[in-house]
Amino acid sequence: MDATSKLREHIEKIVPLSDDEFAFVRSHFTIKKYKKHQFLIQEGDAVKYAYFVVSGLLKLVFTDDMLKQHIVSFAMEDWWESDYYAFYTQAEATMALICLEDTEVLCLSFQDYKKLCDGLQKMERFFLEKSNFGFLAAQRRIISWLTSGAKERYEQLLKQYPLLIQRVPKSQLAAYLGVTRETLSRISD
């Protein structure tokens, strides 16, 4: 399935679109391909796009004042990712978005996002639903961090995203879960 078909299928899980409506939507996206280890966003950059992942795998990373990297999220096919604070406020990125695999994305600029929402109410509803789901997932993750041990967090991740677990190196999963590689090996065996 090509990128355009994947995007339409993704959107139509939430809102139906006529061919003309989808042609309008599609006109606001650009396709880009990136290689493994390539940056889509670097800290300090202007965040030009929100990305819909057509194929591949991304990680969003925050580096603290002690230069420790914290994995905020992963994004694989059919997921959206960006440094959303910087995207929506048009501020400089505080996080980096990096390819863990060769990746193809559909890019949506902030201006085109606004045009889509203003020009087609269905897309405003679509983005609201996606934002709500993202907010709910973030709340679940925070609660998990506050109330669960490493083993429970790993089991929740495995249950929710079994395909992700198979694709992400254990060292990256350990960083995401806030444990050492050795701890993850012990709890995942």
C-alpha cells in the first residue's frame, strides 16, 4: 500500500472522506524518506512538521542538563510524532526525533495543519481525536511510572505494543522504561 493510501485509511478510521476531501487533505502533505540514525528534528531547531509514519521506526529523545538522554516515545507505522510543544508554539525544539530504522513519513507543516483544520471540519475532528488519544496514552504512562515497578511497566508495554517490543533494541527499551539493560534482561526472560 502506498503512502497516500495508508494516510487515507488512517484518517478514515476516525472520519470518512470523499475523494475530493481526501485530495484536499493529501495536498497539504509532503513525503520524505530518512535513513537509520538520521535526525528529523534536532534540539534547538525550528520544528517544521508533525510526521505521520508510513514505514519505519522513530524515537523521540529529551536530553537533560546532565546530558542524560530520556526516550519520551517511539513511533512506528500508522503513528504520528513530533516535538509537539515546539510544533504548536512554533518554538525551538527541546527534543530530538531520530530514525531507528529507514523511515518514510508524510510531513504536515504547522501552516498546512491550520489550513486543513480551517478548510475541512472533519480534519479538525480527526486531529482532536488523535490529540485526545495521545493525551490518554500519556496519562496512562505517567500513572504507570508512579504506581508500577519495572516488571509491570515492561509487561504493560508488551501487552499494548507487542510489535514495538520486537523492533526496538533492548537498550532502547530499557532507557524508555527507566531501567538498566541488565534489569530489562532479567525481567523480560
